[in-house]
Amino acid sequence: MFAYTPEFLKYNPKSGYKYYASIGKVSGNFHFNVYRHVMDPNYDDNDLGITHRNNFERNGANFRYNIYEPFWKARRFSAYFNTSHETNYTTGKNLNLKFRTGANMTFLSYVGTWMNFTVSPVERYDYYDPRTEGRYYIRPGYANGSLGFSSDYRKPFALDGNIWIGFDQEEYQGKTFMIRPLVRVSDKLNFNYTFRTSITDNSKGYADTDTSGVIIYGQRDMTSYENVFAGRYMFKNNLSLSLWMRHYWYQGVYNEYFSLKDNGHLEENYNYGGNNDFNFNTFNVDLAFNWEFAPGSNLSVVWKNSIVHEDQYIIDDFLDNLKRTMESDQLNQISLKLLYYLDYQSVFKNKG
């Protein structure tokens, strides 16, 4: 008698390992720690969790100085410097060597500000983007920095903002801008709106693998827009209705194609005729009713609406793009969850 077992049902265990070790100082104004994190190429715990990436060694050190008591016009202050070096476990090639410094301060007025700057001065071996075992793309060094602020949340109107700028040693340039007003209408009603946009020029990344097995890379310009509205109304301390809406629009236009060579560098490819432009949209709505009817006991009713739309038709007009998205297929879900806390001593108080 012959029994066939499909490949996906066969259990093929492999022995792998990972470890993380750290030592440092966590008290007083000055904190520091040094660490080592290793995961070999065979380690895989996806049956119990998620292993996004393995096959690396990472060594690093973090230093931070905190001032907890008010001084000058500041209520709190913190500055830090971090460095890490990550290499491929198998080949020893550099995945990322970076240095990061930053500071954040809360003023006496409860206005907060922060800044950071990151630099990676040497080329990096990217083993993940080519989508082919053993292949890699050599990326140049890069630098980026951000500056942000947050106003006093105790007031009826508050405002958060952040700007990020990045570039590399070739032609890549990226910019991200975020603004978030927060409004507290009353003790029962509050809402906030987040707008985030990102513009990326001359980004190089995987595009395709042609019929002859050549890995195709493309240079593309990408933009994204994110609009998020969130609000909550408290009928009572234990009874609320909340709404969360998000529209995310992400598009990319390719303007040049390359072939990935065995040495990790790119050469121009004039014969590739594929179209990898993309226009991606997702629209989500969550409406949740929550009632804590007893200590530790909760009843929630949630309605979820989801739309995902992607094609290669590039649209420049925001309203036209949103209209096409809303005309796409929708997924609606309603869920009911009841959680009841049972106190054993109260139920069986007459026993024993």
C-alpha cells in the first residue's frame, strides 16, 4: 500500500539557535548598555511566533544621559548616542553599520521637542531585497534626520508635527512630513486627525525576475499620502463609542531598469520591457462600542470595513483616486466579544 504525504505536511526539523546578551547601567542620570544578538541561518520559530529575518550577528552600544529635575526653561531633558554593527552570519559581510544621536526636551509649558540624526558611512550588503537565496545588492551609505514637536495635551487643542529627511551617497532622496491636530471638545468627546506624506526620489529596489532568471532592479519615484481620523465619545466612564478611519495611498513610477550582477552591483538594462508602476490604496473603518459592565468584564461590538485596491494605472488627482478606491470591492465584518471576570472567592465563599 502506497501512501502519499504532501510536501507542506512533511515535518523537516532543523536545528538552529539564537541568543541575546546585554549588560549595562540603568540607574542615575547616565545609562548605558552593550549587547550582542545572534541568529543563525537555520533558526526559525514561526510555529510559535514570527521570525522576520535570521542569519545575522549584531553588536551594539547605547548611551543616554537624563535630567529629571526642572532646570532653566526645561522640565525634562534626555540625550543619547547609539551605535550598532550588523553582519551576515554566514558570510560576515556588512549589513548595516550605523551611528545615531538625538535629544528630546519637555519645556515648563509642557511643549515637547525632539531631534535625531543617523549616519551609515559604508556600503551595505542587502541579502533580502533580491528575493533569491545567496544573491545580494550592495547599497551605499546613507544619512537621515528628523525634527518634531508636541504641544500641551492638557489644553483643548494640541498639535503634533514631525519632519524627516534622508539621502544616500548616490541619488536617493526622501522626505516625510506629518501633522496631527488633537481636539478635546469636552470631557466626553475628543478626536484627532493625522496627515502624513512621503516623497521618495531615485529609490532603487527589486522590480522583477525575467524568464531567463535575471534579477531586475528599477529606479523609481514614490509618493504616499496617509489620512487618519480618530474620535471617541464617552457616554459614561464605562461606556464608549470610538471611530477610526484611515486612507493610505501609495504609488510608484519606474523611470529606469537595471540587471543585478553577481557581484552585487547594477548595470543598465535597455531590453527589459515590463511595467512595474503601481498605485496602491487601502481604506479602513473601525467603529467600536465598548461597555465595561462589571470590574474586569467587558462587552464589545465592532464593525470593520476594509477596501484594498491596487493596479498600474497612475492617478495624480486625489479625489479621482479616492473615487476609484471607494468603487472597489469592500469587506465588512461585525464581531461581538464578551469577557466576564469570575471571582472564585465570591462564587464559592460558603465553601471551605
